[in-house]
Amino acid sequence: MPRPYVLLSAAVSLDGYLDDTGPDRLLLSGPADFDRVDEVRASVDAILVGAGTIRADNPRLLVNSPERRAARLAAGRPEYPLKITVSGSGDLDPGANFWHTGGEKIVYTTDEGAERARALGLAADVVPLGADLDWPALLAHLHEVRGVRRLMVEGGGTVHTQLLLRGLADELQLVLAPLLVGDPDAPRLFGPGGYQGGRLRLLETRRIEDVVLMRYEPTAPGTGPVAVAADRHWLRIACELAALCPPSRTAFSVGAVVVAADGTELARGHSREGDDPVVHAEEAALARIRPDDPRLAGATVYSSLEPCARRASRPAPCARLILDAGIRRVVTAWREPDTFVTGADGSGLLTAGGVDVVVLPEYEEAAQTPNRHLTD
């Protein structure tokens, strides 16, 4: 299901704590970073915090700058982003600042928690997600029903941990403060769990007074039929590669990337690249990898268009090349239409060979754009 871009935002001490155990909130950053956070808030469609953060910090979650609020209104957006909290129990304080400042609010909860939350008379839309909190369903609801495309998550540690464990975080904005807490009872940013392997990619570092902002994105592909945030990153690159293809009236423009299980890019390619007027994207990418590379068995192929099952220009179609390489996972944006091959079904060939094929239709338009002259 399509979902918003999820940005996790947090400030931590040098030893990884979000706060200490004192009665007052520990200020980990200063005015310049608070202004940066305000800028990020102004850029998103919604801000989410867990119910525990509301209890502990009593945040307002506002865009404080009048100029930024005015810019939102001028762009046809609400003055404030949608505010969201998540509570399995529905046990919420109706007197908290969260409910009495800003614009619209949503509570995502369980079926049981919804009864308790509604009884409180909160000025919010209460959305039950079933017997348990279902993060994919929550994000899908935000995208499809509320039109949220960018979601900023400001805490707490439990919420951040749950989203990272499920591979649902597209970006982490982490501010490192020159403080040490050292109290084992203080809240930490991330808890234990089965996180994805691989290194995150560093997007930016920036000094802000005496703190450092670090922006990261995950790179490790998902496993099996379940898509994770990194799958969207790599498929987006494949769609961008498709736009580099020399135009053709007799073949699609396609981009492809092959990525190892730890998030290492093994190769990329696009249709008709170099001096080969008939090479396909997956074929070009796989040709750059040694056939005996042990990483192929755990790799994922990202292709803007479903790998072909039949072709006239070469003996082996791309789906067969993928199977022969030992790759068992493919992520694509667009199923091949009958423009050149009737009943094309590369996904069927791959699935029959034991490959997990994941289709992310939210990237279909990006994959189709360099091929409009063929399909319109």
C-alpha cells in the first residue's frame, strides 16, 4: 500500500539518551536547532508522537514562525500540520496542550482504546486499527484518507524503535548533543530488537551551534514479499535511470539496480546504454557483476518495469537472466503492458522460479513517464 515518507526526528545525548530522570525536560539542543525543527515541521503534512511523549513532555507541536505559517497558507495548505498521536490503550489526558493548540488532530488506537478515547470527548478524529496497533495500516490510512505525503515523527523512543524495526522509516534526522546522561533508567532513543542489517547511508552532517545534525537513510532491502523503506529508495533510483535511456519507438525505457542484502549497490543499468542499442536494463546491470559473486543469492533487483519474459533481440529474457544469476527477489513499479508482447508476464516466470516479486504501484507513474510516447 502507498504510504507517506516517514522522517524520524530526535535529539540525543552522546550516550544515546533522549532525556534524564529529573523532573524537568532535559534540553539537548538550543535556539538555532529549535528553529531548524520548526522549519522541518513547516515542510511536512503531519507530525506524530506517541501518547507517552504527550504525558512526559506535554508538547504543543506547532509551527512557531508566523512567516512559515503564512507560507503554508499561501501554498493552499493548512496553517499547521495535522497532529497525530498513537495510543494502544486510549488512556489520554484531555487537558494536554496537544489537544488545545494547532489544527486538526487524529488518535490512532485499538478497538478497545477507541471506546476509551471517544469517552474523553477529545477534539480529535479517533481511528481504531483493530485488536492491535497496525503501523502499515496507520500509514496507509494517513496516505489514502488524509492525503499525508510527508510525516515527521518526533518521538518517543518506543515509536521510533517500532518504525525502524518494521522498516518503515525513510529517513532519520538525529541531533547529537554534547551531554552525557549515564542513567540506566533514563529513556533511550532506540530499544533492543531485530533491526535490519547493513549500514545506513549518511545524507548530511551539519554543525548547529554546539550540536551536530546527522541525516541518514536505510539502504538494506527487505526480505520476501514485504517492502521496506529502502526498497522505495532503490526503486526510485531505478525510475530515475529509466529517464536516461535514449528514446525508442520499439522498446521501453527501463532502469535497474542490483543491491546486496546489506544495502551495497552491486550494479546499475538502463536500456540501450553505451553502444548497445538493444540491451535491457537488468541485462546491463547483471553483466557488470561476476556470475560467481556470493552476494547475488541474497540480492534484490530493482527494475522500473517488470523484467521481460520474452524478447526477440537476445536469446534469454531478463527474467531468465535473473533466475540464472540465483537472485530470488525483485521489486518493480510497473507490470509490462501488451505494447510489444501480448500477455507479457515476467513476474509469473520469476514467481514460478521461486522469486519473490514485489510491486510498488506508487512508482508506476515515474516508471511510465519516459515511455509516454509508447502508451498514450
